[in-house]
Amino acid sequence: MIRLIFLLMICVAILISACTTQTENINPPITSPTSTTTTSPMEPSGDPTEKTADEYIQGKVTGKICYPSEWIPPMILYFQSTSNEIVVSLQIEENQDNYTIELEPGTYVAYAWLQDDFTLGGSYSEFVPCGLTVECTDHSLISINVEAGATINDIDICDWYGGPDSVPLPPGVNTP
């Protein structure tokens, strides 16, 4: 009985201590893959490379994945910023026919390469909204404007028919 009372007193002391201790911020600092600077969005700063609170809210991009075959091979999708060489990649499994990715606000182009093989690439180009027909001849990449908190649908990676150099290589990859 004395042990039970003693344990109860310890539990009460721990609870009181926990309630009166200052709470710490349980959210870790938000970091960005494009910046090594981390600050609290509420702290004013003179450093122009630091992010504002709105810049931490990402946008979503969704679409279909096509391939000129009866099956879809494993591949990697790339979303490359048009303002710098930042690239976000997304692994696609065999026969995966759609995707969703969250990106920081900005303007991107989207393309794909077969996994570990830079000999055949596809993209989201003018050929896709044109209808993927023989009459469509423009394989220029379409810029995607990602806004914080918004979702952009139908960014279909379906143009596998462009000529050489119609799909960019990710930064740092040399021509195969």
C-alpha cells in the first residue's frame, strides 16, 4: 500500500512538472531543398535567400504517365525549375499510370527518362494537349506554374515521340 501511494505521488509530481515546464516548439525547422538557410517564418531577416511562410506551402502537380507500349516501364520523372537548375525527381514503378507530386512554388518543366537509361525520354510538351496525333508536330516543353496550396491537374508525361534533344537531360547527366 505504501508503494502504491509512493508511485502515485511520483506520477503526480511528474505531471505537475510537465505542466509547469516551458513547452518547446515541437515542429522542427522547415528547410528547403533549394536553400541551406533555415529561419522561422515569423522572424524578420535581411537575408534575401530566406523563405517567407507562404514559400513553405507547396503546390501539387498530378497527371498521367504514358509510354508507347502495352506496358509502362520503370522510369524517373523530373520537374526542373526554369529559373535555376533545381530538379525534383519522382520514381515511377512498372505499370504505374499516374502520379502526384508536391513542389515548391515556381515554374517547372516536366519530363521523364527510363530508369538508369538516358536513351529514351518523354515529356509534357505541346504535343500532349494537341492530341498526340500525327498532325501535332510541336514537341516544345510546356512551362508549369506551381502556386502555393494549388493543385495543377493533367500534366501528362506522354510525349515520347520528339526528336533528339526534345527532352532535356537532368543537370549533371552527360549524353549517353
